[in-house]
Amino acid sequence: MPRAPRSPADLAQLPTEAAHPRAAKLDTMAPEAIAALMLGEEAKAVRAAQTRAEPIGRAARLVADRLAAGGRLIYVGAGTSGRLGTLDAVECVPTFGVPPSRLVPIIAGGPAALTRSVEGAEDNVRDGEARLRRVAVGPADVVCCVAASGTTPFVRAALDYARFRRAATVLVTCAGPPPNGERVADVVIALETGPEVIAGSTRLKAGTATKIALNAMSTTAFVLLGKTYGGLMVDVRPTNAKLWARAIRIVRTLSGLDDAAARKMIEKAGGRAKVALVMHHAGVNLARARELLIKHKGSLRAIVGDLDADTGKASVGARATTADEARTDDGAR
């Protein structure tokens, strides 16, 4: 991964700019053949991400630790990379019940760049630093910089400033690992996707691999933070009919209640499925359920133990432990 080449000759050497050997006659191929080539290349994006499970896991642990300590996850990118970072930030809010203030997306060119190209924005070094100054990035935060080429001036300036401010840093790139083991970030996720079917169009498999890596990083981080129980998003915010139905289904599955009773329990819990489950299994009120979750760092399993997926009932030992803990703490007060 070159430091930051910007001359035409240097840019031509980037892996993301290389011509694909099977695309030399792309414009003469049948549509079915073009689609087959495209889909075969997209499959390579999945494999490229799969080989980076170890750094993705380390990045997730870094994110989880900073969020648990009260910090923020800040995404920085330009063009497709910026849009993918913004998408990840925005979608984590309802999925995991995270306050929007804890996930900060920054894209070169500002919000307008989400829907149209902002010419020259990715080359604006001053703005890369200024945008991080504006959100007061600091040691409590983790900054995830996304740049398919690894050289985008806006992103690299933001990365340098984040390191200067002693924030934790992650770099997601499709340009290969840093040369000579250079430490450009605390964690580098180097997705070696190779040349695109349309040379330089990193919205293709480089974008796919980046999306997969960001999904894996953020999801793993929130699993570590207790935002799921098994594969269920117990911290989902039911902000529409579909999410209400999902929250009810989760509570029904993990409690054995029918739909009407599950909905009533969620409403008593202030719209929080996880809180409703603690109230149900521990036999406590809303305030006490919230206290238990704080005490156990948001982990539902730490409070209710292993639940039977068919009956929604906790094992006898887990139910007794939870009930005893609730009574003991109430008595101590």
C-alpha cells in the first residue's frame, strides 16, 4: 500500500487501477457473459474478506473497547468508501439500539456527496483534518478510515490527524498491506481484491469487499457489547411496524409469551425488548431491569443464562441465580 502517490504515473501502479485481463473485449461480449464475469469477480470479494478475519476481529475488539469506555466510532471516507462507511454507521443505530451520537460518519464533500459526486473533495487534505477537528476527535474514540486505493488525500489526512490526537485507528483498504511493515494505523484491514472488470471502478468488488469487512467489524463489535442474544438483535429499536413485529417475535421466542403479552411487556419496558426480557425472567420492574443490565454491561445472557429456544425458559440454575440476585440486591437497598 503506497504512502500517498498522486501523480498519474504513481496512480497507474495502484492495484485498484489495473486493467482486468479478461475484460479486454468486454464491450463485445454478450450480456450474459458480462454478468457471469462480473459475478465471478464479486465472489472474489467475499474470499478476499474471508482471509482477513483476524484483523477484522482485532478491529472489532478495538471498537468494542472504545465504545464500552464511552468513546465513539468515527467513519471517514470519500466517494464509494465514504458512502459505505455512512451506511454502516446509520444502520447500526436501529439494529443495535445505539445512540446516533456514538457513530459518526464523515464523507469528503459533506452530506451532499452521499447522492452526487463532489468534484475534488477527495483531494482536500485540509478538509480531512478539519472535519475531525470539528467533531473533536480524541483518545476515547476509534476512527475507521476507508480508502479503496489506500492513498486518498482526504482520508489519509484524517488518519494522520486521528493518530496525532491519540485516537485508536483502523484502515480498510483494497490496495494491499503497507510496504515494509509500516504502521499506518492500529489495525489495517488490507483486502486484496485485484483489478476490477472496469479498471479503477472500485464501487465494484472493492466496494463489495469493503462492505463485507465493515459489516463484520461493526457487527462483531456490537455482539461483544452484548447487543445480541445468540443471533437475535435483542437491542433493536422498534421504530416501525416491521421492527415492532421483530421485537415481539424475539420476546416471544425467548420468553414463551404469546404475541399480545410480549407486546405488552415491551411497552412496559419502554420499547426495549432486552429490558422486557430481563423484567420477565428476573421478575423485576423496569428500573431494576435497567440496573441489572448496567451491572452486567448489557449482557442479557449474564442475567438470564441459557434460554430454551422452544419454550423461552431459562435453565433452573440460571433462573434461581437471577431471582436470588434480584432479591439480594433489593434487600441490600
